Amino acid sequence: MSRVTAETVGSLLARVRKARPRVHCLMNSVVQKFTADGITVIGGLPSMTGSLEEVESFVGRADALTVNLGTLDAERREAIRLGVAVARDQGKPWIVDPVHCDYSPSRLAFARELIALQPTVMRGNRAEMALIGETPGILRIVTGPVDLLQVDGVSVEIGNGHPFMAQVTGTGCLSGGVIAAFLAIEPDALCAAAAALTVTGVAAERAASAAQGPGTFAPLFLDALATIGDADILHLARIRHDRHETA
């Protein structure tokens, strides 16, 4: 893994904006528009269909897949299975967010079924990740005030973000879509995910500085993602390697 620095983050963001990767999203129906907007403003091209007749074709045309277990039902489970199968067959990067797997035994079982298929990245909060257990060879992202990324004995912490993110439904889903966009252009999953989380975290800090509360934060967050540049990243990025080295 290359050492992730603020300069690395800026370079990968520029590559996303130039490449305009296609990201297919199988996720929480409550936050589809917000997630699609976030992927679009960062430079990607989102698609959102969960139709059983279409999902394989859409994932086949995408550069990366993001899977979120929010608002899960029988049809969405089958769509996820179909989409993941295409991503695996075609060697596309994919990410799983086992949302609320700590609330439901059936959801936890489904999350474990997906993890057994070796996603590129798995992200969740501490409660969710504790239930999932060890996942050798998969990049784990434990979200919180500081996001912890771990794979194969290497860890990176991203200290950017703002409490308003926890008060707006869908910021985590949006960040999963941004991670997928970065995975589409960077084969080093840890580097790609760390860069994506730095970008969303810095954008959140910029948005929060002008927001009056969570209601005004959400549109300002999209504006910040659209306009974030190297100077913002260099000034605000808080990246820590192996809990000792700060970049």
C-alpha cells in the first residue's frame, strides 16, 4: 500500500473527476437521491435500479458496485445477489455496508452471506462490525468520530468529519458511493477508501462551517463535495497511519 497523504487524496480526486466512473448502487430506498447527487457532484455517474430484470445489465456496465442493506426486503436481497454475482464474475470492486445487522438475525445472516463472497470493502459502525467478526483479506472500515480502516495488519485513521453527518439521513450511504467511485479508479483499496473518506470528511467540515443546523448542512455538503479542491484537502486533512504517523 502506498502511504496516503493529502497530496495522494487530491490526486485521486482529480482522477475520479477525469474518469467519471459509473457506480451502481443497491441501497436504502430512503436515501437514493441524496446518494446519487453525492456521487454525481464528486465526478461519478450513478445508477440506482434494483429491478430484477435490469440489475445484472446495470452492474455489467458499471465500474464499481455499492451495496447497502437498508430497507431490505426479499426482492432487494435477490437483486443484491444478482448484482454481486456480476461484479465478482467481471472482477469489479464492490463494497458492502451491513446496515442494522445488529437489529435483525436474518439481516445479520444475509450480511455474513455477502461477506463470505469477499467484497473489496466492508464498512459499518462498531456494533455492526463486532457482530460480523474477523474478515481476513477484506478492507474493514469502522465508522465513527474517527474512521478506522484496516486490512492485512495495516491501519489508517481518518479524523475528518462533523457531528452534523450523524443528523442527516444518508451521509453514510453517500460516502459508500464515493468510496465505490474511488475504488473504480484506484486498485489499492485502502488508499482509495482513505482518500474517499478524507474527501467526504473535509467537505462536511467546510459545509458545517456555513450551516445553521442539519437542515442547511445537507445541501451545503453537496456544494462542498462539488467544489472541494487541493487547498481544502491540504489544509484540513487529518490522516494517521498505524496510529503513530500523521500525514
